[in-house]
Amino acid sequence: MLRLLNIEFLKLRYSRSSKILILTYFILITFIALIASIEFPIGNINFRIADQGIFNFPFIWHFNSYIAATLKLFLAIVIVSMMSNEYSNRTLKQNLIDGLSKKEFILSKFITVMVFSIVSTIFLFVVSLILGLSFSDYNEFSIIFSDLEYILAYFVKLTGFFAFCLFLGILVKRSAFALGFLFIWWIVETILYAILKWRIFKGTDIADKIVQFLPLESMSNLVKEPFSRLNAVQSAANQLGSAFEKDYSIHWYQILIVIVWTVLFVYFSYALLKKRDL
Amino acid sequence: MKTILSINQLTKVYGPLKAVDNLSFTIEKGNVYGILGPNGSGKSTTLGMVLNVVNKTSGDFKWFDGAESTHEALKKVGAIIEHPNFYPYMTAAQNLELVCKIKGVPSNKVEEKLEIVGLLDRKSSKFKTFSLGMKQRLAIASALLNDPEILILDEPTNGLDPQGIHQIREIIRKIASDGTTILLASHLLDEVEKVCSHVVIIRKGVKLYSGPVDGINASHGFFELEAENTELLQQLLNEHPSIGKVSLKNNLVTAIIEEPMSASDINRYLFEKGLSLSYLIKRKESLEEQFLQLTNQTTA
């Protein structure tokens, strides 16, 4: 296991573009802190975003995991290309000839993906903790460590998404096309949802029940957008007389759906590689 | 003798095409084998199957005593295929270190093997800056990292300039003289002839011959003769009981020998019949001629 991780680490370590993307990704996560310094005047009141409660425990866990998750595209590029480059450089063939089994090959990629997710999660946790401790209005121990399931959801979401990227890298074999395919997949899911919601099951929530099983939708469901939870937005909506009722919490079955997709994607990758002649 | 690889009824079908058809042969330790066949005859497909990158359709193969899985066995094998495949953004030494990790051998041999192929002074250059000849030599160094029981080379001189071809052949000869078993796939006959002791000839995926290079054709060779009276020469040769087919080309008569006979035997015979030769040579078919003979025999 360590050997596989070591092999993959060597491959990434010397790739300049991967290093830059990975570095950018982590730097951008720390830049969440910069949101704190955004301020703009409304009339004669100085409006500071940090004062709107976004860095309050436990809301910060939700807010930061949502923001950080949008950055996952940087790592997605690294993952898709680390897979498809093995095809375009034909090093996959050489790896197998040198004595790596197809199973070990997939495993080495998946372990790397897991490491990316774990490191991202720990990083996010630390950044959020520091931000929260500096800006949060509530600093009681029990409040700080409540709602931590958002961090768990973030981890599951990243792993699932990266496993999807791995699979696309193997399926399409070209990094640019694989990323394009990812985009097309997202459009297809969106259109499917629209058709179900506004045509077939109009006026019911059956459409939502169905699309929550789709891979990208299930991943984005894990950490829903946190903005409408903000006090300012809530009170504005109340004044307009259209208070939201939205379920922001994470349910065990949502996590399960994403885990099932992760397992499927890894298995599909392996099955595809096993079936192919190189 | 220790068997390194045995292939039994191995078959690969691509759609309607039978790329490899019931191929069987065995590789023993210590010999240098050549797989010879025209382009597209199934050489690379065969190697691909035993090297775990092409899925076989039927039949089986066994590495060593067959006790371990193919990918474990491949750690004791060194192989390069047509095109050298490495990570372009990594240096020669980094690429070899990666191979060491995959093969599970310590990386202290990297410099030694780079030395063998004459790339030690370029060890810190990125792979993408290498010429094809250097890439191919790096591939050989990589295949040698684990001191393999067998070295498999698929068209190692393909696309190289004469100097590069010469370098690669020298390296192969050096490795062979150290007693390493080698399996060399090539469509170049003189390459196989110069390097190999045993040969497997395949054509359209079917095995035509397998055995020692000398044994390809059990013929006793042929004479090339010239005399002023070409017609008499042909007539006398046709009368000789040990001479088979006689043919004429550019005034040069070629006579196939069917029983062991020396050049002086035929000279004496012709002289006694009153014909003096202006030119006489006894030759054995080169591998090329034998190869063409073999492959033509089965042309429908």
C-alpha cells in the first residue's frame, strides 16, 4: 500500500503542472480567510461580511466546506490528467510490463485520491477552526464542535467526485476531453432534472427524489448552498414574505449514495482497464 | 534445463482477425531467442499477452514454474516494447527510480545500468530531451534494473539510424554474453541471425518454425556455377544424382544440393565430363533466403 502511494507520489512530484495546481488549490482554500476582509459601504454604514455571521461556529463548518468544495475543480484537473497521461505517454503499458498489476494500478490512483481528500479535509478543518476562533461570536467548546458532519460530508463529497474524475480519465483517455465530458455530464443531469421537475412530475417533489441518486447531484446535495441560511438573507426574505424552508442538514442516506457511487466508479475503472487491450 | 516461459496454444482474436493462432513454444534459460515474422504477423501481440497488457482469447502461458501470478513473475523479467515509454517530464534517473519502485528492487543500480547503455552523463536530463536512440537505450537500462532472468526486446532497433542500431546491437550482444536469456522480436532477419541461437518464425499468427537458427532448413546448401557453355553445364548438373533443382539467372547457374557434397566433388565430376568452370562457389542459404522460402511455402 505504501509502495503504491510512493509510486504515485514520484509520478506527481516531478510534474510541474500538477505541483502548481495542487499548490494553487491549497492556497485558495486559505484565501477563504480573505472574505473576512471584504467590506463595502451601504449608505453610511460600513458593511463587513465577517460581521454577518458567516464565521460563527457552527455555521462556519457549513459555509467553508461549501466554498472549499467549489475549488475541487483544480484537483479534478490534476486527477484527470494523472490518469489520462498514463495513456497518452503509454506509461500505463510500461507500468504493467514492469510488474504492476492492473488492480495495483487502479489502487495506487485511488489511494492517491483518498490522500488528496484527507489532506484537503484536514486543511479545511484547520483553516476553519482558526478563522472561527478569530471571528466567531460563540466560542464555547460544545458549539465549536457541533455540526462537524459538514466536514465529513465534505470528505465524502471530494472522494466521490475525484473517483468520478478517475473513471472519466480512464474512460476517455484524454484529459481535455475527460474534463469536457464531466461538463457535459453535469449539463445532462441538469437538463434531466429540469425535464423531470417541470414536465413529467410537475408540481411534486418526485423529481428531487429521483435526481438525488445521480452522481453529481448526490455529491452537491451533501453540502448545500449556505447563503440562504445567513441572517441578513433570511430577514430580507421574511420581509418579502417568502421565508425559505430548506433542509440543510446531512442525512445518512445521502452519504451512502455518494459512497456507493465512489465504489462503483473505482470498480468500473478497474473493469474497464481489465477489459482493454493496451 | 530451466524453462523460463512456456506458451501453449495461445490465441488472440481481434474481431474477424486472428492475430495469433494456436501458438506454442518454450523458452529455456541461457539461449538467445528470436521471434521472426513480417510486420503484422502477431509478434507484438504475442509478447503483449505474456506481458499482461493484451488479454488472451484462449490458450495459456506460464512464466517460470507457473507458481506465481503474471505480474509477480514480470518483476523478474525485463521487457521493452516497440516504443520507449517513460514520463517525459522526469529525468532519466528519476524514471529509472520509479521503475525500481514498481519492480520492488533497491534503486542503487540506476547508475550502473545507465553506465552500461552509455547514458550516465545524461542522467539528469529530462526524458523528453532525448533522441530516439537514447530513449531506446534508456529503455534497455530500465529493463536491466532488476537483473532480469529474461530480457524481452520488441523491435529494439526500429526507427534508429545506423549508428543507433549498431549501439543497440552491441549492448544486446554484451548482455547475451553475460548469459542472460534474451527474447528478441524482429522483422529484420540479419538482426536475428547476428544475435540469436534459436528462432521462432511466425506468419499471420501461425508458427512456421521453432528451433535452432541452423536448423531452419535442413538443406545442404547450393552451388553457384558459371562456365562458357552454360547449356552443357545445366545438362550435366541435371544428370547428377545428388543435384536437385537447377536454375539459371544472369548466366549464373544455381544448383540445389540434395545430398552432402563438397565443391571439389562437383568440380571433379564436371571436369571429368569435359567441362571446365569459370566460377564455382558453395553456399548455404542465408537466413533471409530460408525465411523467404519458409514463408512462401505457406502462401496460398
